[in-house]
Amino acid sequence: SFAGKAVDGLPSIKKMASSDSKSLQVSAAFPGKVGSGFTEVAVRRKPQYVLTATSSPVISTRAGLSGVFRKPGEVHSCKIATTRGRRLRIRDVSRSKGAPALIAMLVQNDVGRELASLRRGGTVGSELLWTVKGDGEFTLLLSELNGRGGSEFAYHVEIEEVTPGFELTAELDSSILPQNGYALLKVTAKRNQYNGPIALNVVGLGDVELRNQVIAEKKNDTRLKIYVPAKMQPGQTRGVEVIGTATVDGQRVERRASTLAANRKQIPQTPFPPSDLNGLIAASIGPEIPDFFGLSLDGGRMYFPRLVGEVYFTVRVKDRANGFKSPVNIRIEDLPPGFSAGGGESPVSRSENNEYRFLLRGPTNLNAQTATVRIVAEASFKGQTKEFELEKVQLAVIDPLQIKAEFVGPLKPGSRGQLKLIARRFVPRAGGDKKEINVQLEALQQYFKVPSTVTIPAGKSETSVEVVVGEKLPSKTVVITAQTIVGGEEVKASGTLAISSQ
């Protein structure tokens, strides 16, 4: 039967749906009149109930509720028999079905005490989560949030039990797949009492090759690579879906990735986009565009100071194509166990989206060693998403002190000059050891009149000392050493100094 505006007199009809149907197209006409109309009927595999102002059926914890608030202020109700500890999701999907109603929800016990309620408009006011505190039969009251009524105020509410599993979200609702290349799609999992792997598949492109198609155990996202089938030509468009599956408590769980957030971003004037769009990604085949950006790492290596446990490093975007000004998503891959890098998800202010500063954290009790990591960036330009990678970037665990020395001005036999000593200290963000640094200069005393030890004061990073140049000054390189205390442990560093007569 039909409900809504201007449907009085329409006869009821019967339609059969196949076992795999999601919806049916239905047409209707008034008896004896010219013309007809059509609508879509959703097919669901859970019980459906029609509520009125005078009915109050007992429903299951997995059901759909429909009705029409025919008069202003009308209240519909049903009873839910359930047990303690269950968690129910009651979701208003009326707007996404094209109805104007906004639903207020109220759950009461058998004596009329309020147990849960939702009275909010907008996108945040569409879902009520209720944890059942005891066994019994509870009353769910539904009303129009603003008290409106009339034949057009139809609604649909879905009820389901929240069980261990997951929900998926796809970052985009459209993508250009480059011919002979791949597209990148970030897929995020919202987990509920399930930390295992989630396998992803793409439906709608036929036999397609995928990479990164598993959200790993205890991880919350992956960047799915979708390679374009060779048979597809530029200009072709397909509607595709991302499906995630996992075995949860011995049962197969399947979820389609939602694109609701992407829909709202693309069409912000439609906060409740049609439900048929949710989960559908428009994939168009296009010519591959060349790389439109590159990366560089300040210093060419990542240095990590032992005993300190954290350090900043900077990644820069370079070689931008004309017109590409957007931020770039940068992540650090293959870090050794115990290490993490964060803070560089957004560009540094006023850097024109080109400077990204990361904080690298790791264990403090390490010995000097070297590992290899990857710096991976992705961005979208002209409808395509590209990935750029700095491979085999060295991560060096070092002592938290570096020392270098340089002469100020030319050196001539018998003259006086200045030797500048410069230390680089590594300390935590909150501050740390900046104790005095003792620099050993014995190796210079064969060629200069200079103290054997010079001290860089605590809290400082450099100092200068006067030297008297000897009568004979060869061209050679000597080694100087420095010593300080960090975290209660002695730390030593060495540097080189080039000597030549000028």
C-alpha cells in the first residue's frame, strides 16, 4: 500500500522480489484516470513494521519501522523485548529516503521512565545508541522532531543489534582510474570488539588487480590500490563498491564501505543525500597524468638520538606541477619496532603546503645502528591520485651530541686566530640535559698554541678560543673529541678539522 502526499485512492499492489534484490521499481495509477507515477521499494531481509498512532506492535531487535505522522504532534510507538547487556542502534533514515520528517526518539521502561532519547536535528541527530540495562519489554516512542504532521511526513527507522564487527568508510565517492596505472582509495574501518584482518574487494570493474587489499590486524585503515583492467578504455565509467569481509566469532561478516561523508563533502547543500548513492563510487577511466610533485628530506637522512627518545625531522614537497597547490598526505613506512612518527599530517603554516615537520619517537636504550625506512606521499590532482616514494631512507641511531670546529679567518705561521667550536645537542621537546661540553684539542697542540681542553658552557651550543699558529703549518685533517652527560650517561662525539696555511 502507498503512503504520502496525494496517494488516497491508489490501490494496493503485490510484487515479488528475488533473493538478491535490493530494491524494486514500482509504478501505480489511479483507477479510471490517465497517467501514472512510479517509486522505488527497498527490499530488506529483516522484519518490517508499519506503525500508526493507534498501534504498538512488539518488534524484534532487528527490524525496520515505517509510518506517516498524519497530524501535528502525533506519536507512534512499538515495544521491544530484549535482555540486559545488548546494545541497539536505532537510526533515522527518513531524509535519505526523500521524506522531510526528522525523528525524535524516546525509550521508556514499563513504568514510563526515560532510559534513552535523541532530540537533535541535523546529521548528528539521526542515530541513537542504547545499551540495555535489564531484561524486559521496553517502549520506543517516535515523533516528528518539530511537531509537524501531514500526509507527506512519512518516515523510516532501522533498528539493529550492535555486535562485534566493523563498519567501513571510503574516502572518495568518485575517482579517475589512470589507464595502465592505478588509483588510490583510503578505506577506514571503525571496529567494534573485533581487531582481526579485514579483506577488501572491489565490485563493478570485473577481474581487477588490487594491492593493499587487507586492513591488517589492529589497524584502522589501508590505502587500497586499484589497477585498471587492460580491457577498459578511456572515457568508460563504472559504478563500483568496496566490500569488506572478515570472520568474527566464527561467522562471516560482510560490510559495504560507506561514502556518506564523501557525498556530503561533494554536495554540502544536501546533508542527507539519497541512500542509493551511499557506497557507490563513480570510477572513470582516463589517460595517465605524469608525476605532479616530488619529495625531499632535510639532511638526506633521519637521525635519532639514543638516550633522548625523540627528534624532529622535516620533509618538503618539491617539483610541483603548474596548478597543483594542494596539501600532500605524507606517512612514514617500515619504521623499526617501537618507533612512531607523527605530527606531519598537516603542512607548516605559511609554507605554501610544502613543509611537513614530523616528530620521531622511539626507545631510549638503543645502541648506535642504522635501519631503512620509506617516506610515502600521496595527493590528488585533476581527478587522479598519485603516490610518490622516497625509498631506502636511512634512519641512523646516534649519540645525542655532534661537534664540529672551524677557524675564523686565514691562518698564517706565527699569527693569532680564533677557533670556533660548534655543538649540536639533541634534547626532548620539554627540555633536557644541556650540561657543559668538554672539547679535547690535544691533537692541535703539535701545530698551535691552544688549551688541551675547552669547555662549551652549560645551556650553550658554541664557544671560541684563541689559537697561536706555529711556525710550520702542514695541510692535514685532525680529529677533535667532545664529552658531556645526557640522561646520567657519558656521551662522546668526534669531529674533524682541516688545517692548511693561507
